[in-house]
Amino acid sequence: MPLKDKKIGVIGSGNMGEALIGGLVNSKSSVPDDIICSDVRKNKLKKIRETYGIRTTTSNADVIKRSEVIVYAVKPQIIKSIFEETAPYLDMSKLVISIAAGVSIPFIEEAFKKEVRVIRVMPNIAAFVREAATAIASGTHAEKNDIRIAQSIFNSVGKTVVVEEDLMDAVTGLSGSGPAFVFSFIEALVEGGVYMGLSHDTAISLAIQTVYGAAKMALTTQQHPAVLRDKVTSPGGTSSHGLAELEKHGFKFTVIRAVEQATMRSKELGKRK
Ligand SMILES: NC(=O)c1ccc[n+]([C@@H]2O[C@H](COP(=O)([O-])OP(=O)(O)OC[C@H]3O[C@@H](n4cnc5c(N)ncnc54)[C@H](OP(=O)(O)O)[C@@H]3O)[C@@H](O)[C@H]2O)c1
């Protein structure tokens, strides 16, 4: 249990900060007493304190002083100033985890202007329902066990993979942007169902359950999607006719290009930091 008795600090109690605190507490990976969170918004802190029973403060320095692992969950635009503000309270006894999209490890390490154990993490929006797909990359001074600590934290809101930092833009293109692609696919299924005469309510509930069920099948059987697709496509049947139409319009190629474009955009935004 890498998190047992670990003091965890979260800077920023917004969407991600709260999802993470909820995951840690609800999965019992951490006890509320071991978690402290800071934010500039007192009303958010009050809500989070009342909901999860954790400690809260308006001082980021307090979070660092009282924690062994600190998750920086603030917007990328302001994260540099928060790295600089908190640097004096950090040393090699503490682990820093940044979830800021597009903020690279060299950028983070440079902002602290001293040796710090850094881990960069890219979760996705499904952290809200504890089904995030999260990638984790190790910084220059991170220790072996630090990856395991980060995995334990983010496994409380979904599943994690470990990647080299130079693949983080590709991660952003796939799992960071992927939920938007999937929502768009669900929307298209609904429109198709309605076009063919189903009521909107019926189409939406069938479309969502279909995507959820297919994902769960891929997850539980661990079979390649092509094998599963082959299994449900009988010769001359309905699925084969539908699939042929998708391919006629370059479905897979379009999705590949969507991931590529999202990856390129992530690289571009990262350069502006
Ligand atoms: N949301 C996602 O799906 C997602 C996915 C992957 C990665 N991320 C990354 O996660 C990070 C957080 O995103 P989010 O969506 O959770 O943002 P958010 O909802 O805006 O949360 C950030 C919180 O930090 C507060 N804050 C602002 N300045 C602060 C300061 N100086 N000290 C302490 N707290 C401060 C903000 O208050 P104000 O509202 O007053 O500014 C807000 O409550 C971002 O870097 C983002 O790139 C998010």
C-alpha cells in the first residue's frame, strides 16, 4: 500500500482536484485526515471540507509544509507562478505531481530552480466517474517508488499507464481528447437511430449502453477490437453492411487523423508555455 499514512496535498479544488479527493476518499486509498487541499475560493474549500471531511486551507505553502506528496491541480496558465511561489517550501523529501495539460517536465523542473522529485500525469475527464484513463511520466529526480505512489493516487479515479514524457502529447491526443470523440460518436448513433424512427429517449439510452457495453466487453475479454468486431460481423449481415459504409467514408482513417491533429495541437500549445 504505497499510500498508507501518506500525507497528500492538493493545490486547487476545481474539477480535477475535487475528483481526485473524491476518488482517494471513496476508494479508501487515503483517510480524509491525511489529505489537505488549498484554493483561493473559500466557498469551494468549505464544500469540499464538508463533503469529504478533509483539511483545507487558503495557503499553498501550508499544503506543502503538511504533505509528502503534492498534486498541483490548477490551470496551466497560472501553474508557473504557483511553482515559483511554493518552491521555497519544497525539498527532495517531497514528491510533486503536476496534472497540468501541456506543461512539460523540463518546464516544471526549471520553474522550481532546484532539485525536486517530479511526476507528470495526464488524467482525463472521466475522473469524475472514477473511470479516468491516466498516463504517468517520471521526472529527472523522481525515485523508483514515486511512479507507484502516483499510480496508487490515480488508480483511485480509474486506470493508469506509465509512459515516457515525450509521449505525453500523444496521450493528450488519444485519452485526453478521446472522450470528446466518443461523445461525438454517441451523438451520431443517436441521430442515426432517430433518423430511422426511434424516439430520442430510446435512441440515447440504446446508444450510451451500446458504447458502454462494447467498451466493457473489450476490457473484460482483453481481446483485440478487430477480433471482437469480426465475431459480431456475420457474412452479408447488418453489421457488415454498416461497417462497409463507415469504411467507404474513411471512418478509421478519420479517427486516426483526429488523434494526430489533437496530438499536434498539444505540441503546439506546449511550445507557448
Ligand atoms: N478538467 C479536465 O478534464 C482535465 C483533464 C486533464 C488535465 N487537467 C488539468 O488539471 C488542472 C486543473 O484543471 P481543472 O479543470 O480542475 O481546473 P479548475 O476547475 O479551474 O480548478 C483549479 C482551481 O484552482 C483554483 N486556483 C486558482 N488560483 C489558485 C492559486 N493561486 N492557489 C490555489 N488555487 C488556485 C481555481 O480557482 P479560480 O476558479 O478562482 O481560478 C480553481 O478552483 C489543469 O492544469 C488541467 O490542464 C484537467
